[in-house]
Amino acid sequence: MSRYRPPSPPSAKYITPEGEKTLKEELRYLWKEERPRITQSVSEAAALGDRSENAEYIYGKKRLREIDRRVRYLDKRLEELTVVSSVPDNQDKIYFGAYVCVENEEGESFNYRLVGPDEIDPKKGYISIDSPMARALLGKEVDQEIAIQTPSAESLYTILSVNYRNPDST
């Protein structure tokens, strides 16, 4: 059996200013706070002697590798991302960064924000610009209908509102 996995499809290289700030903060935290703390605990564990049976040393080294991997990823990803901070000229249509309210056939409404793949947060309703829902919404206007194909059936949604400022903030 092969360990080969085909490469994942390329994701959008866009991010909101808030998303960029979050990624930079994570990078700073990992590099300036978490890594030095773990390095210190690994060096203390190494000073205790036999490293082959020292769980603190083994797991500390493993955690350092995880931190280093994430730091390399964030560093590389932040270089290739494009921050989209401007609002489009035509604010009636749905583009990257839009807050959208849609209603399904049963009358339930859902609020989404179209963001980059690094910012997905289902609790906040942030969906990736690469998702089927976001792809169907792009370029549409209020009162238009979209159809989303799910494994079980096709779902219809009506666009209720489009906004480029967070509707929750006052």
C-alpha cells in the first residue's frame, strides 16, 4: 500500500485584514512565547539524564517539531496571501468578504461571510470562498436564487441581503 496522497487542489490566496492579523498573531505567539517555553522544558528534561525513557524530553521534542512545522507553514502562507481590504465598487453584488444572508426553502435564514480558506469558522458563519455555497453566491444579487447540490438532494436558497460591513457591529 502506497502512502502517496494526491496534492490538494489549490486554495484561494485571499484573506481579510482580520484573518491576516489572526495568522500573524498565531505566528508571533508560536515563535516568541510557545517555542521558547517548550525549548526550556526540553533542555530541563535533557539535563535529567537518560533521554530514551524520558517522556518529557520525547514529547517536548515532538511538540517542537509541530511548532516548527506550523511556523514554516504560516511564514510561507503569509507571503503568498493577498489581503483584500477594499470594498468593491458595486456593493449590490456578492464578492470576497461579503456578509450574506440567505433563506432556504423551509424559511430558515443563514448568515455567512465569504472569507479565505485560512479563516473558516463555522460558529461565526465564515465559509471559504472555495466552498460550493460561496462559489454559487459569487456575483449574485439580493432576491436571486441559487441551487446547491448536496449528496442527498438539491437545495435552493434565496439571497436576502448583502453587506460589506459586519452587521453585528454597531
